[in-house]
Amino acid sequence: MSKEFALDVRGLEPPEPLGKALEAASALQPGERLCMVHDREPCLLYPLLDKRGFRYLAEAQAEDRFEILIWRKGDADASPVAASL
Amino acid sequence: MSLEPGLSFDQAPPISVPFRFFLSAPLFALLAALLALWYGPALISSRWQPAALALAHLMSVGFLGFVMVGAMMQMLPVVAGAPVARPVGVARALYLLLLPGVLSLAGGFLFAAHWPMRLGMALLGAGFLIFVVAVGSSLKRAPSRNPVVLGMHFAVAALVVTVALGLTLASNYGWEWWLLGRVRLANLHLAWGLLGWVGLLVISVAYQVVPMFQLTPVYPKLLTRWLGMSLFALLLLWSATLLMQDEAAQDRAALIAGLLAAAGFGAFAATTLRLQWQRRRKQSDVTLLFWRFGMACLLLALVLLLGAAGQVLPAPARLQIYNFALAFLFIAGFAVSVVSGMLYKIVPFLIWFHLQSQLMGVAKVPNMKQIMPEKGMRRQMWLHFAAVPVLVLSAFWPPLIYPAALLFGASMILLEINLLSAFRIYRQSAKLAPQAGPQPTR
């Protein structure tokens, strides 16, 4: 059973949103994932996550609201893709 | 609503791509200040003065051009989702062409020498051609068609016109011939360069960076959708007036197009100031103040333009004074201010980002304030704020060019020191990176 943590970084000045996301992601335990809410797509976060061994899925909910799910690579319990299958 | 994987390729070009341009830019402005000190009040006598032309190009192609080329190559992947292909090679080629190109052009003007002018034309022509092809093909691939991307299309198109007109005008100096309609073509070159390339790029980039870094509400949709397009159309109309036979009608049409463009820029400046007023965080910062000052200078330039149109001063005095006062207000007051303000956000942000990427949590990444300390930025900002009014007043009383150039030169030295200090922090921190050690800056 996966556990999801919410992280709302809307209205923060760069690079705070990226810093907070990296910090929260590195604290993830097996089976846990992060749900980051941002007011724009954090394109520069993706290469940082890739390099640290995280997977992510971005959903544009509105022009100024993006939800990014982040979990550790290989963690099938935390993966939202596996859960929906 | 769709759930999509984020873009997985590396979004950011190596730090050397934008930084080689950012770190060189203030040196051109410093050179311009030294030139002003050397030539003194004689500089203000005519816009066709060799030294005035050299100075104008050191500022516009050297300082503004370099920062904008570097910033665009950095921003394209983020705002358009389409990075420039082979960014390191392109940046290196651009740098090697544009740097000697600007110096040759300035030398050609200054010494009225044919060969430096021809060399400058070849280098700048080739450099901007590579830039336009590289950035243009990246913009063409861009999956997103947001107002920032659209505005960048218009800005790059304006750059093409500016360079084409510039090469035509420069050929006057490179070879012994006299271009008919030189004054009108030069005015058009100025309009496409300053209002088109510089103005449209600042406006479109502002849509993204003002809300993001200054934490303001977003720009109104009406403005972001129509302003860039309308200003570009007005520049086209303005150019078309050259084809008119009747000179009086031509002047009138150009004046109307100019006034409408001024209204567009006025709307942008007023909206930016209003958004800054409505920002969520109340304490001021250097970027906010630089932008506020830049918008005030832009509005003042528009008032001067209206004064010129309304013929408030007698004609000969009016022309000379307005030309210089307008140029100082637009280039130093508006463009240099907003560019400096942006550099103070982009530079520490990029250093933070590249260190995050390289250090991988093994060492603590310095924060923005440690990378770019507030005190150094504020000192430079106040020098710049002191330099601009004195520069503008020197158009009315030329001996003031000495204190103006000293203040402006000093502010550019401080800007360079601030940027270099930040880059030194990057170099030092990058040494702590695991495995392969610091990434080559290339």
C-alpha cells in the first residue's frame, strides 16, 4: 500500500521549490511517494531527479497548477503507474 | 486532464553556455564608459559622431546583445521545451565571432577605418546568422506556443531586420559610397533594434520572470496575447512608410506608428509597476528595484518622445537633446536596469542549480544570498541609479558626461566583480563534487 505526502510549493521564490522537492524526495521511504503542487511546470527539477534516481509524473491540472508525483526508481509499491494497473 | 511523464532529457545547457556571455557583457559597458570619458562633451554634439556610434554599439551589441544571447540559449529549454542543439559548440562559435565583431565594429566607427568595419560586418553577420538559425530552429521545434515563445519569435525576427539594416548602413563606412535615405534607414535600424529585439525580448521574458522571481500576479491575458504582436505589426507599418512618395505624409505616418508603439510600451511599463505593487512579498529586493527603476525610465523616455512629437523645444536643440536623452533613458535607464536585475536572479539561480546537479547531496549547496550577497548588489545598484540621471542630464549640459561616465563605469566594474565572485563560489563548490570531480566548464 503506497503512502503519499503532499508538498505545496506555490508562491515560493526560485530555487526554493526545487530545493524543498529534493529535500522531501530524499526522505522518501520504500512505498512512499511525494505529490508536489506547483504553479508552473518545474522543468529544471526533472534532470535533478533523474540524476538522483527518482521517477516522476507531471499532471497539468490548470494553466497555473501542476501536480508532480515523485517516487524512487524501482519502488513498485510507490509507483502510481503500477497502482493504476 | 492528462497524466504525462515530464521531459526526461537534460533541460539545462552546461553553465559555460550562458556564463561566457554574462561575464563578458559588463566589460563592453566599461569600455563604453571609458570612451565617454576620453571624448568628453564632444560626444554629445551629434548622433553621427564616430565615438557616439562606437559607444552605442558597445552598449547595444556588446552589453545588451551578449546578455540576451546567453539568456536566450539558457531559457529556451525551460520556457519553450526546446533546447538549442549542440549548445556548447554554438555558444563557443557565437562568442568567437561576436566578441571580436563588436570590437571591430566599434573600432571601424571610431577610426573611420574601412578594414575594421568590413571585418566587424563579416564577424557580426556570421555570428548573428548562426544565432538566428540555432535559436530559430529551436523555437520552430518548440511544442509550446505560449506568449513567451511567441514573443521570442517576434524578437528574433526583429533581430534579423536589425542586423540586415545594420549591415547595409555599415557598408557605408566599409566602402566609399553614400547610401540614399541613410537617416531614415538608421532610424529604422534603431527602432527594430531597440524597440524590436531589445523591447520585445524584455517584454516576453518579463511575462515569465516577473511573476516567477518577483512573486507578482501574472500579466493580464489581454496584454500577453496582443502586445508583442501589435508592436511587431507597428514596426512593420513604420518600415512600410519608407515606401511612401510624399515625405510629409511619410513623416506623419511614421510619427503615428511611433506614438502607437510608445503607447504599447507605456502599457507594459504601467502594468509591470502595478503587478509589482500587488506582489505577495512586501520587502523589496534588488531585482524588484532595478525593474521599477527601469520601468520609470521607460515611461520617462515615452514622455520625452511625446514632448519631441509635440515640438516643445526649438528644432535643432530639440533633435540633439532628445536623441541623446532618449538613448540614455532607453538603453542605460531601461534596458541596462532590467538586464542587471535579471542577471542578479539568473546567475545565482543557475549556480545553485548546477551545484545541486553536481554535488548530489554530498556537500551543502550555498544558498542564493551566499552566492550573490545583497550588499554587493545594492552598492552596484545605487551607483547605477546615480549614473542614469546624470547621463540623461548630460544631454542637456554636456560637461556632465564626465561624472556620468565615471559613475556608470564604476557601476559596471562592480557588476563584473559581483558576477565573477559568484562564479568563483561555483568553481570552489564544484570541486567538492563526487566521482569525476568538478565538471568541466567548457
